[in-house]
Amino acid sequence: MFTVFADCRKRVDPPMPESYFGNLIQAIFTVTAAGLLAAHPQQFAASLVQKAIEAHNAKAIDERNKEWESAPKIFEFKDAGVNCVAVGSSPRFKVYDIDFGWGKPENVRSGTNNKFDGMIYLYPGKIGGRSIDVELTLEPEAMGRLEQDKEFLLEA
């Protein structure tokens, strides 16, 4: 299962005003078989995610809200299952431009909340341009295997 947390402020009808100071985020789930992912190019997986995001419109948001109102439940990441990869934040958030009075950040991390095996946070790259900084949470065994994966470690 792949989950992306979508900013729904512009997706609701009417859209929330620019002055809205709050979160309006929903998890969008995409599921497919591992064999299908392995048998197709990366574009296949990307197209599944893109279709799920595009389908999450005002009607889908309203339906999800009605479901929740009829049976309220606080979503916990463990509810997504053990084979879930989730993406939060966005490379569109200009996190390195924020200055709370003691200078711009040297690094940006999500903090201690929402940490589980398979959680990914994306930020605009500190070096600028089209770069993206990735924060990835993995169990120690999985991280060890990733650190030994020569293909993964190759720079693009």
C-alpha cells in the first residue's frame, strides 16, 4: 500500500481562502500487487499514484468526511498495515526560507511524530534548483540492507 497525504485546501468546493490557517489533509491510498510493480517500469507505479491523487476531488473529500462523521476514528499509521509506504510534506513547502528570528534552518526534519517503518518526508532541497531532500524512516534491518544496495547508492 502506498499512501500520500494530500493538502485538500484547494480541492474542496468552495476552496479554502489563502488566509485559512489550518490543516485540511487526507490520506490517499493506492494498492497494487508487488508482482505488478516488479513487472512494469517505474512509470506504472507513478501513474497509479497520480490517478489516485487526481480522483481525490471535492466529491471524494466530502464522501470521506461523511464516512468519518458516521463512524469517527483517529487514524493511526499502524492502521495502514505492515507493508505501507507513506509520503508526507511536500517539496513545494519552502521550508528553508523560514526564519523564526535566529536564522534560516541548516536542516529540516519532521520531529519525533509520525515515525514508522516506511514513512517518507519530502522537502525542497537545501542546495536549491529542483533538488529534493528526503527523510526516510526504516527499521534498522531494512536500513542496513539499503545501505548495502550498490544500485541505490549510485548518484544520479
